[in-house]
Amino acid sequence: MATDVHRTVEGSQEEGESGAGGVADGGAAVRVRGLRRAFGGRAVIDGLRLDVAPGEFVALLGRSGCGKSTLLRVLAGLDREIEGHVLVPDRKAVAFQAPRLMPWKRVWRNVLLGLPGSPERAVADRALQEVGLGHRADAWPKTLSGGEAQRASLARALVREPDLLLLDEPFGALDALTRIKAQRLVAELWRERGCAVLLVTHDVEEALLLADRVLVMEDGVIAYEGEIGLPRPRAVDDPRFASLRTRLLDRLGVEADEEEGHEGEGHEGEGHEVEVEAANAGVDVAGVGVA
């Protein structure tokens, strides 16, 4: 029978265990053991094992359809049809590639969407100021640029004070310059907040610029992991960066001089209505849509 536990992980790592990246003595932000998720009899995730330490920034790469986004949705609590053990913090938030702001609510009201109780507008205003969008608090979502809409989605995540922030291709739909700004914003927010981050992406350079550790998912499991170990801020023209990039592209079966695709990974058998239901029910969903 499936065991799906969504709570704060406490205690030290069991003797003899050594998951992807290991767990600090004080516990883990994420611990996954023996996770399996199947669709129509086909296992998309099969026996997956994963640990993410508190405050760690982890990037997850893999070919389209390998199960990256499915894993993220399981960690977010949006997919519970699983087998195995999943332990995550109570305070978590997720932002998808499509911000999915509710068009009939002003930006500040979108930020508060799904929060329990009756939070004051000041709560939203503080989060919007943090992402540089305070001046657009009263705007309607349809008047926002793509970058502004994604920042509103990040504000909706941050207002939940998450111990775990899940990002599913959040920059995939942005133009190159806006994407660079958004990446820098996420890096700055991570340094200030100190929460664990799991970023699902197809962009190898993005993973190397932002993360402490990079994972590659293949055949339903974490098939490769590597510590980045470069000082921040990182430069793409650093020979060490180029070496890591080449190694990851080779692992992904991509030639170093090929353009890497940025198409989002589909969610097997699930649609937008699930996320809307989750948000309305108070699940910490910072952006709802298909990544």
C-alpha cells in the first residue's frame, strides 16, 4: 500500500543510508525512499531515492518525459497516487512555468490565494516588494509582462514562508534577457531566505549557475548527481563551468554545440483543474499550470 507522508522531516540519517547527496545530521528538507508512480501500468518513477538538505539548492535535469515534473508534483502534495515514502516539510510552495494568475483578481489578491484565514493585504505587499513588483500590486494580471507575472508567482510562493521551494521550469516561457533577471532574482531570494530549493529545468547552464548540486533523472530514478563546487557568482566563460557543462550535456546525450531544448515536460494524465482545486483547497501552490 502506498505511503505518502507530508510533514517536517526530523532526526538523523539512518545508519548505512546514503541517498542522493546524503542528509545532514540535523535532518533533511526532503527524503524520498522507494518512490513509484505509474500511469496506465507504465512506471514513470520506479524506486526513486532522494535527499535534499535544509537550505540546499538542487537542480534536476533529464529528458522530456523522464518524470521530473511528476516527482515535483509528488513532493508538492499534488499527486498522492504513489508507492513508497515521501517526507517533506509542512511549509512548502511550488511555482510552475505558467504563473496562472487568476484574471479576475488583482495581483495582490493573487499573492494571497490559498492562504488560510484572512491575511491582510500588507502580507502580499511585503512579498511583492521583495520580488520588485510592489508598484504593480493593484494591477490586473492581463496587464503584466511575462517577467512580471512570473515574479507575482514567486511572491505567491514566498508569502507562504516555505522551508521547501519547488520550481518547475519557472523561466521556460521567458525571453533570454528576462530569464537572466529572473534567475538572478531567485538566487538572491534563496540566499536571503535560506530555504531548500528543488529546480526542475531543461537548461544545463541555468542549473550550473544556480544550484549547489545537479541531478540527472533517467528511467524513473536519479541516475547521476554531481556537486558543482564553483564560487558564486558564476561565469559561463569560466573553464571549470564549461567543463561541467560539457560533462552534463554528455550525460544527457546532447552534443556540446547543440541547442538545448526548453520545451516543458507534460504531466501524465493530469490537467489544470487539479491545480486549481488544490489552490482553492489551501494547498501551497504558487503557480498552477503545465510545465
